[in-house]
Amino acid sequence: RPADQRMEFLRKWIERDGSAATYEKLSEAMEKLGHQGAAERIREIAQQRFPFQGKIQDADIARIAEELPLWQIVAKYFSMGPMVIEEIETNNGRPADQRMEFLRKWIERDGSAATYEKLSEAMEKLGHQGAAERIREIAQQRFPFQGKIQDADIARIAEELPLWQIVAKYFSMGPMVIEEIETNNGRPADQR
């Protein structure tokens, strides 16, 4: 059955890539393959599994602030008005303090929606890939298992992968692995 094949693909990918087989990587792959809806639903599954995974923690503000030398641009990206930006600049003399205050105000305003991932995505869209990756690394240190796809979610995620073979190729799974999954109808080895 196709559903079994999709689930077996996910199991093999998780087995091969371990903790690097993350909800976010799969979601990014779906976006790059033109499946924005599936990407969003996979992120929603991750948020349900890890409801507090993404909110930026106070303990990380100073480290993240180091990645925001042009914090005013990021503030505008997140729709902070010029008066808020001016207030931050006026009340915080040092640039490092301004960056941290911007983060605090953004977190205060957006609450649980002020996530590591949202900030990382903003940095990517603003052309700062290195900063985006370092912010993700800070999140991974804070939540070391947050991203790895959990067995309990495989069936739900599999529903989002009707063309799982394309996703398998995207993740560099060879044709022999794909053929094995198709031939065995997706049944795990212990059920054949």
C-alpha cells in the first residue's frame, strides 16, 4: 500500500540520518519541492509534539543578539514601527544592549510565536544564512531532541508525502532503497 511505503520511507530516512532527520528538514524539503501546504502541516505536527520548542528562551537572548548586527532591519521585518526602534536606540546606548532589547520587545509582543525558527527564517530571507544557521544551532543546544521526527508522528507525516519517492531522492536515498520499499510494499523487515 502507498501509505505503508510512505511510512517505511520515513523510517528508513530516520534510521539513516538519526537526529538529523528533523521535522524542519522535511518541512524545508517539501517547500523546496513546491509543497508549501505539506510543509506547514509538518511544522504544525512538530509544534504539537513540542509545544514550547520554538519560543526563544531568556537565557539565549545575549547569544542570539550577537547574530543581529543590523537589528533595525530585523525589527522592521517583524513590523516593529519606527517609534519602537527609536525608543530602543534612545534608551540603550550600546549596540549590544539595543539588540537584546529588540529581542525582548519582540518576544514580549509575539509571545510563543517569537521562535528560534521564525527568527532564523527572517535572517535567511534578509540574506544572512550564517546567522540563520547559528540561531538554529542555539535552538538545537537548548532543545537537543526537538527536531528529530518521533515514531508516533510517522503515520501523520506520511499522509503529507504522496510523492514520497521524490522526497527520498531529495534526501539522496538511492534507487535500490526506493525499489526495496516499493517491492516490499513498505512493510518493515520484521513484518515481511
